[in-house]
Amino acid sequence: MTVPFVTNPLDGTPIAYDDSGGDGPAVVLLHGSALSRAIWRGLGYTPALAGFRTVRIDLRGHGRSGKPHHPDAYRMPLVAADVTAVMDGLGLEAAHVVGYSFGARVGFTLAATVPGRIRTLATLGGTYRAQAGQIAQLFFDGYAQALRDGGMPAFVAGLQGAGWTVDPATRAAFLANDPLALAAYFERTEVEPGLSEFLLPQLRLPALLLAGTRDGQRLRESRQAADLMPNARFVELPGRTHAGTLAPAGPVLGHLVPFLEGNWRPNGN
């Protein structure tokens, strides 16, 4: 099947996506670092969201989207513009946004910079804060060197050595990536500023923030964000680490689907 693309008007990077084309409200799904849009189908999210029009995006440096090898190509304004370019290409004035990990940070950025285009925000293992020094904690020490020297197999081996349980869908998504693009992406992620907590009270859109009880920093920061955002609700996912946030999907969907349905708009968006 041919994968559609749009071009980011700011720098010409091609962005791959797919669109279920349904009649329900539009929900944009944004994956995490080193994954791709395939993860949402692989873990069972898209079947459960069959009543919605789901738009799954390969964020730049991932999946079938463009894979620049320069860190500056991964500045957050460019990533956010990738999402709005897809929405523009599909004629979507606004959409609900669901993001995991890096996808959640993109969602926070969209809510802050183009609030009229984001109807609701759901974050899974997400944060609004800068990531400096945290990436090795999430993955493993030496992850960047592993990418540059040994490619994706070395990266996956490092994750498993650090105690990650890598399910088949996640493993396939990891191995499909370009290691040098990911190394550049992570280098930029280390210096991205994130959002100021003083901005969060201005994010008045409905929000659902979920994090695992074994995902310590994301748990604390998601709870803090929910406390500061006027219309946000925080939900703990018992026993889940950051890597285990999305699977199994059932308990997550048990919160996510009612949240989306509760913010259903009569015009289908």
C-alpha cells in the first residue's frame, strides 16, 4: 500500500502518515522516540479507536518520514510544523492529539503554540519539561554511541541489557529506523528547552495525562502538569514503567476512549 506524504513548508522534510478516513472526530496519534506510527496498530490502539478518524504520523527521523542527520533539523518548532502540515493536507482545522513520550512533548508544544488547532490533549508517559540528562535514564548509558557504532541492533541489545522487555511490535519499530538520524534527533532532544511551568495554567483545553507508577519522573511531572492545567485530569497506570506505558492497551484505552468520547463535537471533530 502506498504511504501518503506531506512536505513541511519550513524545511522541505517529507512526513509520512496514514488516515483511516472515518467519519468520526479526528484523532492524531504521535509515537515515542525510536518508534513509528506502526506501534499504534501493533499494540491494538487503532482497532479500539475505530469510531474515530485516526491519523497516525511518522515523526521526522522515524518510520518512513524524512531522516535528516543534522541535530538542528529536530528543533521542536519544525516537529510541530510537521503535524500541522499533515493536518493542513487533510483539511483538518483541528484535531484531538494523543501522544506517547516524545509524542506527548510534541502535543504539549502544539497546545501551547497553536491552541486553536488542538481540541484535546492526551499524554501517555509524557512531560512538558526539558529532557537534558534524562534520555540515558530512560534507555541506557552509552545509547548514542551504540546507535553510531552498532546501529539499531546494538541499540535494541542495549535496551534489553538494561532490563527492557521489547515486545515484537516495538522491536520491529526500533529496527526499522536509521541510527544516524536517531543519534541526531537525540542530540537535539538533549538541548530542547521544553515548556515553562508558568505557561501551563494558560493551556485550558481538556487534557488527560497518564503515567505509570514505576515511571517516576514522568509520573511526578504528569501529575504536576495536571495540577497546573485548568481542565486536566491525571491518571496513574499501576505497575507500569516508561517502556511499558502503552501495553497492554486495554487499561489505557479504558481511560482514553471515554475521554475522547466525552469531548465529541457535533461537527465530527
